[in-house]
Amino acid sequence: MGGYLRAVRLERERITDPDAYPFSIPAIATLAALELDPKLTFLIGENGAGKSTLIEAIAVLAGFNAEGGSTGFHFDTRRSESSLHQSMRLVRGHRRPRDGFFLRAESYFNVATEIERLGVLDSYGGVSLHEQSHGESFLALAMHRFRGNGLYILDEPEAALSPQRQLSLLSILHDLIEARDSQLVIATHSPILMAYPNARIYELGATGIERIAYEDTEHYRITRDFLSAPERYFKTLFR
């Protein structure tokens, strides 16, 4: 089956100032259309490359609150989203998701507070997300709230997770994709997460956005080389 979102397009005629942020980011400046995998798409790149800006725009266009949560969340702690979504449009599939969630690490505390305010803790495992470690609450959210048949947009979900917990998250994502007909778009730095089989990986960089194989990502190559011979890196880093 096709995904709920097929692509996101930048409509340049709607841009009022192409030299202003976020259109000054190379990955955004060169963007025309970004085809999304029906199962799992990763956005990767260095800090400042535009991953979070782009994934936020996709989430807002899909109907999610800019700070995170489900489509029913409408709180506003501190408006910080860019105007990118105003110049973009989504190309949707013929089906509509029955569930969905936007998780962004940097505003997760605000989402957890809103969940308590709304009194919907039962949908998140019944235990306050504030009373768990950051990593435990991330996994509790994924296990209990991601019900399937849905669209899930995640911004750096590995931020609070140990390597072992990242493996646990991979298992949850696999179940969502293969057993519960879900589509995910994830911005990440994690070479563990982006190793998911057959995922589509886009690298955002100084020359724009390009599709890249997992083994060709800098995340994979640096991690592999460092773990195989850390002393080589130490000689350069510590001299």
C-alpha cells in the first residue's frame, strides 16, 4: 500500500523573501519536491542543515501542533516555528491515517505537561511522563500512544535513548510499519536508527538534499571507523 504522504513540495511563488531564513538554508533553497517512502523516510545531516525545520513544516502541514503531540493538541508555549510550511504543500496518498503523532525532543517536556493538563494519561501508559526518565517516557509514548494505521513524525527521538533503548525503539517502529500499516518520517543523527532495512535516507547538506545509501552516510562511516580504531582519532583530536 502507498503511504499517507507521498511527497512535500516547495512552492516558490509563495516565498516573499528567498534570502531570508529558512529559505537561506541550502537544503531548503534548492528544494523542489521531496518524495517520501511509504514506510520510513529519514532526514539526516549536520546541526543547522535544516532537518528539524523541514520536519516541523511537514508536521504542521499534516495537521500537528508545532510543538508536538497529536492533531488534537493546540497548545502554544512559545511560538518558534518557521514560516516554511506557508510556502509548502503536501502530496497526500488516497488513504487517510487513523492515528498520528509529532514527537520533537526539544519540546517534549511541554507535550508531557499538556498531556497531564488534558487528563489523558491512560492513553500514554497511565504513568506521568514527568515521573519517568526521559528515555523511559519516550518509549512509553511509542509503546502506548502509537496505535498504528497512522502517520508518525519524529524529530531526533534518539535524544534521550541509550543504544539499547534505540534498539527497542527500532522494534517498535518495525511493528508499526509491518504489522500496523504506519508511515514514519524521522529526523535523526543515530546510525542505529537509520540502519532500518530499506528505509529511504535523505542527507541535507551544503549543496542541497540528496538520497544516500546507509553505508555512505557520514554517521555510519565515522562510527564504524572510530569504533574499529579509536586511537587513530585520539591522535588527531588530542594533539
